[in-house]
Amino acid sequence: MLRVGSKAACMACRNLVSTNMGVRFLVPLQKLHPLSRAIHHRYSGNTNPQRPPHRTAARYFNSMSRLPMRPPKPPPRSGGRSYQQQRNFWVARLAARLLKLRYILLGTAVGGGYTAKKTYEEWKDLLPDFSEYNWVIPDFVWELSEQIDLDKLAKALPEMEEIAKLLPDLDKIGENFTFLKSLLSSETSGDPPLKATDSSAAATQDASDKQYKKSSDKEKIDQLQEELLRTQLKYQRMLERLEKENKELRKVVLQKDDKGIHQRKVKKSLIDLYSEVLDILSDYDANYNTQDHLPRVVVVGDQSAGKTSVLEMIAQARIFPRGSGEMMTRSPVKVTLSEGPHHVAMFKDSGREFDLNKEEDLAALRREIELRMRKSVKEGQTVSSETISLSVKGPGIQRMVLVDLPGVISTVTSGMASDTKETIFSISKAYMQNPNAIILCIQDGSVDAERSIVTDLVSQMDPQGKRTIFVLTKVDLAEKNLASPSRIQQIVEGKLFPMKALGYFAVVTGKGSSGESIDSIKDYEEDFFQNSRLLRDGMLKAHQVTTKNLSLAVSDCFWKMVRESVEQQADVFKASRFNLETEWKNNYPRLRELDRNELFEKAKNEILDEVISLSQVTPQHWEAILQKKLWERVSTHVIENIYLPAAQTMDSGTFNTTVDIKLKQWTDKQLPHKALEVAWETLQEEFARFMAEYKGKDQDDIFDKLKEAVKDESIKRHKWNERAMDSLRVIQHNALEDRSITDKPQWDAAIQFMEETLQSRLKDTDSVIRDMVGPDWKQRWLNWKNRTPDQHIRNETKNELERLLKLHDDHTAYLANDEVTTVRKNLEARGVEVDPVLIKDTWHQLYRGHFLQKALAHCNLCKRGFYYYQRHFVDSELECNDVVLFWRIQRMLVITANTLRQQLTNTEVRRLEKNVKEVLDDFGEDMEKKTQLITGRRVQLAEDLKKVREIQEKLEAFIEALHKEK
């Protein structure tokens, strides 16, 4: 029903058709007030609001006629004004009352909310602050709380009746304790003395009663202890069942989170961030007294004390290589433990994951660890200080960073380096001297305590025991072998060793078999301590046993130390960064801070640019250099072994035959090899020349050692294509067989080449003769030099042989024996004793000079012999066969240089460029090589700046995550 005077009713009446006036429905239904449309559809029976009701209009208006309507408006000037005023007054009063009620309700709500908030704050202040313990609960628990069905979880928990059954009978225990207390008090107070007047029978009866009473009391005490142990076992089993269910639940949640069900950004865990900081610090060479004082758990112990087994129990996997009595841990192993859905292990520098639930992956992991250890040990050493970084994740693993160190030894055995003992001590001290390092001291409980070495070492590094946790291993063997179990109690109470510790623990890490699994070792450890009289007799406390309690205590101590020290370490690195940046600004204000890797990339681009410049060398330059160097290499052989022997035959036919034979032999054996050697040397010299030219063009001298090493290594690796030798041999052989000089310029060029060669040889020969005979008279007078006795003999011999040459101008190249004898006797007649060998040696040089002078004279005659050569005229004076020989040699040099130049530009330069790239790539992957070749304070300063900034950023990210976890 619509209220009279409502807006909906007025609009319905105003817009709809009035039957009294006989007007049709003209206003569209969509333009009506919404409430009017609703009324229309309701009374018209139309279910489709978009379709107007044509057939039900009459019924609609009949319905509307039965609605209570407001009174009709009075006609104008008839008292309607007073009615309107009364209506407005009534509406105003109603609105005022409603507004007043709203303000009252609003004020009441505001005041009540403020009072409730204040009361909540007061109650909240009264509660203790548990925020310090939020870090114990991982992030996923809060997310899990939103997803877990609490009803299902409540149904999964045991009922109160079941828990009540597990609880002991407290009344009975109270009665037993009361009885035990009265018994002890009676024993301490003592019985009154017996009267002397008692008879012996009465005394005997009293003694038997007392004995019976004591035996019954002892039985009750034993029953009480057994009942307490049974109760403890019930609780233990219940806790184990709940922990197992909790572990499975956490594993499922972590797997869901790992698959991205929460749809949140994947970020590194807190312990992973911390481990990254430690990895960077292990590679950082500290300067400015900045040291790595960040906490980590350092595991130390005597060799074969069981420290590796303890670490494996904490990691819940047998991940380390094992050996019987021999040293297996040869270098520090940093193990980062964290919680994850899958039990896996991974090395810092490798992407492979080892599934620790699979035996083949475990064996592969142990082999990889052993291989890395052996690689880290240098030749001649037994242990190494290089750290192997490993991360282990799995459900239920406590988060911490442990470093397993080589076991401390007392004696160096055969096969070890002589300094092995001192090296292990220095490595252990380097890790333990960190004031924030937690020392996990492992002591073998099965051997005599007096044989321990590590306890003295630990007490030296931490005399107050503020950061040491003592662990006694192999307690099962100790209990079996020791005659006095109280000795174990003295150890775990800190009364036997001189060292002090935060806590003492006793653990069992198996029966000594390498094939035992972690689960079987855990079961054996729990069974042992449940049945051990050490725990039953109160020698050990429950919280001091099992590796599980040990791992919880070590993790708590580790994170406590981290929270106390990490911000202080961040401040230290912030100060170190400021010092380094200040030094850079003062010393290198206009240079960018490029570390060693960035400098190497810059040098790499420069070297590649220099190699590319080889392809820009002109062909003329290549051929000129090749031709010159090749002639320098083969000229001696051509003159001494081909030209001179052939020219001394004094016959044209014999000359040509000798030349052809010797040229053929030379081409087949030596010439191609010599040509390739020359080409390779030329390529090296040009490469070095370009690098030297670039060095002078404002290049950074910090790259000099690197460029020199790259050049040498590239040349060493480059090998000339040997297949080119065969084709080069054919080309050279064809060039030397051609004797046809086609034009006069070629003839003149051959004569010029011959003259230059003969003059150079003659000059060399004259120099040798001057050295043999010493200074002439002019040099002796002007420079005050004298001849040695040998030079005097040589000079006399030279003069005698010159007389012989004047007499026989066409003498052969060799002296006959009678001529040698004649020369010797003539010299002896003048008082000069001379050896025949000296005579022949002097003759060789003298005749050589004489022959070269004649050859030069003949060369001048041949300048006009091209006409006779072209017409094949035979003239003894103008038989210029020697000119043809030099033309053949010259042409061979030109063709060979051209061939080598083509091979250089088309093949060898590109292969050299490829070798340079390979060498640069190899050097880029070898950090040790880059450290050797790119040196200097500028480089080291940039390296330190990069490391310190990276460490500071990682530390700040870790601290931020640490605060969030709180």
C-alpha cells in the first residue's frame, strides 16, 4: 500500500491516465518514477518490465482506484494556503525530531567507540610483549591460518578423554612422593638408640623389621621411578606423533606455496639472504681493518670425533664423504640449512639439485664434495682454506649456517704435507677468532678426555665460554666402556675439561656403520637414551640429549647472535664504503669506477679493434714487406749455394744446368717452409705494430700486460694452414722455371736487383777482410790502433795471395796444394809462420771479393745485352745468364709475396682474429688470470668499492627482512 502523500503515489497518479478526464496513456513507462513502475507492473500482472501493459490497463486503473489517496487540492483562492501551511509545519516538526534523534545516536556511537578503544588499549598494555618470539613462526603459518579449516583441525586433535588417559594418576604420585619424603626425613633424623636393657631377641626382631621396611621402601622407590619413566614415554610418543603430523602438514603447505598457490612474489628466505652475505664476504679481501664478524656456527673437533656425523644429523642427510680413519674433510664446507618442501642440496656455483631422498643423488653429492675438496688442495698440500659453499633445504630443518672444518690432528702421518697440523690450526683459529662465531666443539666420548686437543684450542679462543657449545659424541660407547659413568656426568657438567661453554650436550650418531640411514640413527639414539641409566639416574638432563635438542639450541643461539651483531656489522661496512669512496674521489676524480671485469671488457673491445685493423692494411704494403723479408731470409742461400757455385763453372751450359738443379732442390725442400715462416713472422710483427700504435693513442696503460699476454697466447695458438704449402710449392716452381724476359724494363729491373745484391755482398766481404787483417796505416796513425799478431799474419797472407791473384786473374775458387805450399814457404822466408788452414780461409774471402768485383763489372756490360738476349746471339762477353737467374729469383719473390698476401688477407688474419677472441674468452673465464694481468691500486680500489657496496646492500636487505620477521 502506498502512503497518502508519498512521492510514488503522486507520480503514479500524475503520470498515468485519468479515467474521469478520458485521456489516453501518453507518458512512456520508462520515464515514470521507479516505484510507480513497480506498482504498475505489480497490479498489471506484467512480468516483463520492458513491455507496456496494453490489455490490463482497465484492471490497473480499477486497482488504483481502491488505493487510499490524499485529499484533493482545494480550488484556487478557497483556503488552500492555510492547508499548505499546516502541512509544511507538520513536516518541519517531524524532520526536526528525526535530526535530533540522529545526532543523539551519532554522539552515542562516537563516545562508545572511543571508550571501547581506550579500554582495549589498557588491556593490551597489561599483556606481555610476545613480538620478540614471532621469528619462531614462519611466514607461511600466518597465511595458513586463513586457509585451514579449524573444524577439521579440531576433529583431528585427540579428545580430552584420550589425553586424560595418558596423564598419570596424580593422587597416587602425590601419595608416593609424600611417602618418599617421610622416608628420607626419617633416615636423616635417625632412630633413637636402643636401650641396654632390651633383650637380644627384641633387638634381632627390630633389626629384621627395619630391614623389611627398607626393602619395601626401596621397592616403592623403584616403582615410582618406573611409573615416571612410563609416563614420560607416553608423553614422548604423543609428542612424536603430533610432530610427525605437523611435519607432514608443513610439507604440504610448503609444496603449495612452492607451486605459487598463494600467488605472491617469490622471494629469498631469510637464511638464504644471510648466506649470500657470507659468500660475498668469503671472497672479499678486507682492507681498512674491516673484518668479517658476522655470526656462523663453526664446527671443530679432533679427527674422527664425529663432527661430520653430527652435522649430517642436523642436516638430516648423509651428505659428506666418509672414510675409515683417514682425513676426509680437507677444506672448510659452509652448509646453509633452511626449511623447504623438498629435501634437496645445491652448490652455490651450480644449478643442479641433489634429491637427498634418492640414494644415487646422495652418492653423486658425496662424490662431488670429495672432488671439489681435492681440486681446492694445491699440489704438495694436504688441506686447503678454500671454502666450499653448499645449501641444504628440507621440511623441519632448523635455519642456520654451519662451517665444517678439517679435524684437528696431533701427529702428521705419512702422505701428509709437513705443515698439515699447523695449517689446520691456522684455519680453525681464523674461523674461531670471529667474536660472533658460535663454536660447536665436538668431543669423542669413547676415548680418554686427556687425549683431546680441540678443547685446549677452543678454550684459548673463547676462554669465558660465551659462544661455545660442547657436544659429547658416541655416548653409547662411552657408557659401555667407562667403568665410572659419573665421568660422563662430569664432562657434560663442565667439570672435567678446563674449557667453559654455554651448554653441554650428549648425542649418539649411530653404530658406526656408513650404511645407516638418518631415520635408523634417530631411532637408535632415542632408544638408547630412553633405556640409558645416564638419563634414568639423573646424570643427564632430558634437554641435554639427542641431536634434535642440539639443533634447536644451536639454531636459537645462532639467531640470537645474528640479531645482536648484524646491524653493528652493517655500520662497519658503511664506514668502510665511505673511506673507499673518499679515496677514489681524491685520486681518480675523472675516471669511472670500473672493476676488474668491466676493465677487462673495455680492454677486450680495444684489442678486437686492433685486430680488425689488420684487415685494413693495403695489398701493396703486405707484398712489399713480404718480398723484402723473404729475400733477406733466402739471399744467403741463393748467393752461396746457387749463384757462386754455378758462376764459377766458366761455361754457359754448365751454369744453366747447375742453376736448374739447385733451384729444383731448393724449391722442393726449403723454399716453401721459408716463405710460410716469413709470412707468419710478418703477420706477428704487423699485429704487434698495430697494438703498439694504439697504445700511444691515449690508451690506458693499465691494459699493457693484458694486451701483451693476449698477443703472445694468440700467436702461440695460431697455426698456419699447412695445405697452402703444396700449392705454394707449385707456384714457386713454375715461377723459377720461366726464363723468358719479355721487355727491357724487366731486364733493367733484374740488373738493378743483381747490382744491389752483389754490392751488398761485396760490402760484407770487405768488412770481413778488414776485421781479419786489422786497421790499415791511416787508421793506425789517426786512431792510434795497432794490429794483433794474428791480424799481422793475416795481413801478410793477404798480401801474398793478392800477388797470386794478379798473376792468375782467372784463378778458380780453390787453391791447389802446391799453391798453398808455395804461399807458406814465401811467408816463412819473410819470417811469418802460417798454418795452411789460415791460408785457405783467407783465400776464400779474398777470392770472394775478387769474384764479386768481376761480377759487378760483367753486370754493367749486360745493361746493353737485352738486345742480344732477345735475338739469342751467342757472345762470350755478353752471355748474361746470371742476369736471367736474378730475374727468375726476383719474379719468384714477387709471385710468392702476392700469394702469401692473398692467404694472409683471406684466411690467416681472420683465423688470428678468431684466436684472439678465443684467448679473450678464456681469459675472461679465468679470474686468476685477470687478477694477474689487470693490476694496480686503481683496480683494487674499484674492486673493494664494488664488494663493499654489494655487502652493504645485502646486509640492508637482510636486516629489513629480519625486522619484518620480528
